[in-house]
Amino acid sequence: MSDWRRPKVSYEWCWEVTDEYGDIVDCGYYETFAECREDAPADADIALVQRRGNDIIGDEGDRGYAYTEIGAHGIGLTLPDYLDNGAKVPQRFHKEVTA
């Protein structure tokens, strides 16, 4: 398989606002955690999104989310160790959240 057709892994940050049924009613996507957090509404959930696939041929094979959680003693935010698709969250994103 030529290199341009190989699946790639990419990451981005998103905020999501949900309604009383848990349905997403609004969202935004960003390159950095800082940009996402700055633009997120007060009641939004913030998540790291991992995409596996190939944008060139329009194939998204998998998508995983790691939602931020309130840190120890209610201070700051943290990321879980794994995305909801079972992939490990790279250490650089843990550092980005705690910076």
C-alpha cells in the first residue's frame, strides 16, 4: 500500500454542550487545549479526540474520545489514561492540560 493511502492518527480538542437527554446540541473543534478551553461555554465538556483514518480517500476508521475530569481536590482538569476506544492517551496531552 502506498504511503498516501495508509491510515493516519490525528488529534484535536473539542468542547460539547449537551441537552437534558445527553444529546450534543453544540460543539467546537480546536488544535490546542488552551484554544478550546478559552472558547468553550461554561457548561461544556472538553475532550481530546483521536481520529484514525485517511482524509485523502475519505476513510475514518475509528474515533476515540477522552473527556477531561475535575482534578484532585476539585482543582484544574485532568485526562484519563485511555480514550473510550481503548487507545492510550499520549503523555504530551496530559502535559498540555496541566500546563
